[in-house]
Amino acid sequence: MANESARLPSRILTISRNAFREAVRDRILYNLILFVLLITASAIFLSELSAGQESRVIVNLGLSVLLIFGTFISIFVGVSLVWKEIEKRTVYSIFSKPIGRGEFIIGKYIGLCLTLLVNVAIMGVGVSLALLYVGNASLAGKIWPAVLLIFFELTIVTAVAIMFSSFSTPALSALLTFFVFIIGNFSTSLRELAQGMNSTVARGVFEGIYYLLPNLSHFSFITETSNGMMPPASMVGGSIVYAVVYDIILLTITVLVFTRRNFK
């Protein structure tokens, strides 16, 4: 039993490395080159704007595109990680080895999060380079707390994608995950809308959505960052804890569903 427990992290790490390599082979990271070139080149054209405005536009544009790129990677790679193994029937050879289904899910998730971390970091560098080009070195350093918040938001989106893919088709999983992403970013607005409703049923539905789905607005600090503000340490720390707890809950649900799935 002790030897089995000792081998558990090693097996998860192996699956994570393989998931990361698979993502690289699928040329996911190649979009980074295009992103860095576009966002850096945009600084040349934005330099014609009025004084100080080019930096705000670069941050708003750069971090927003970073979030969009990351979300698409989270959704489309996340929903295919499990389904691809089932479709190719490689899942049978994987589980014929001493690898549990929980280890498989967690390993795949960590591997995709590592892919996202590399993506987000390189795209963040691209935004910083554009800001350095327009001469705003101060703001180039201030964007990184917002970049960190975006990464942890993407870990939740990834966990949602993998959860749906554990029992649904890739197309439906991608659609459901996209809806969760949209609703999650507007959940605070939905709650405010619900509080102004006269209908108890409608208010209850919107309140339920607010508490059931992840509140991704906790991780939004792009506009404030473009104005030179940095999120308080309490906000960053609280958002990270929120993401970790939500990720654990989603992965637990995924493992429970996947464990009961029949591949025959």
C-alpha cells in the first residue's frame, strides 16, 4: 500500500507530461508566435494615438485577446483530451496498466494547465514588449497580476470542459463550456438583475445560477490594469483560493462520473 501511494504522484506526472507533449504536437503553442507578433506590431500603429492612450489600448486589447485565446484552448483541447483517447481506443491500453481513472483525469488536467501556463506567460510577454515599445515600462510590469488572474480563470474553464467531456460529446461539451464561460463572466450582473425582479421564481432561478456556476468576474481586472491599477493582494489571493477550491470540486465530480463510465 505504501509503495502504491508513493507511485501515485509519479504516474500522474507521467500522464501530465504526455498531455503537454500531445498539446505541443497539435501545434497549439504555435499560435503564440502569431499573437506576440501581432500585439507587438500593433504598438507601432497605436503610437499615433494621443499621449498615454496607446498603453491603455494595448493592455485592453492584449489581455482581452489573451483571455480569448486561452479560453478557446481550454475549451477545444479540454473537451478532446478524454474523448480522443476513447475515440482512438487507446484508453483500453492505458487502463490495462496500473493507472486509475482518477489518475488519468488529474494527469490530463495538470498537463493542459501546464500548456495554458506556457501560453499565458508567453502572451503576457508579448503585451509587455508592446508596452515597452511605446515607452511605458511601469505598466509593462503591472499587467502580470491580471495575467495571473486570467490563468486561474482558465483553470476553471478547463476543469468545466473536462467535466462535460467525461459524459458528453465534444461538440456539446464545447457548447456547454462556452455557455458557462459567458454566464460566469456576467454572473454578478445576472444577480443584480435578479434582485430587481418581482417574480420570485425568476429571481430564484437567477440566484441559483449565480451560486451554482463559477463566478468568473472575480478574475476580471483588465480595465483597471489598463488604467495603471494593480489588484490588492487580498483579491489575488482570494481569487486563487476560489479557483483551487472550484477546480477540486469539478475534478472530483469528473472522476466520479468517469469512474462509472462504461467504455464497451
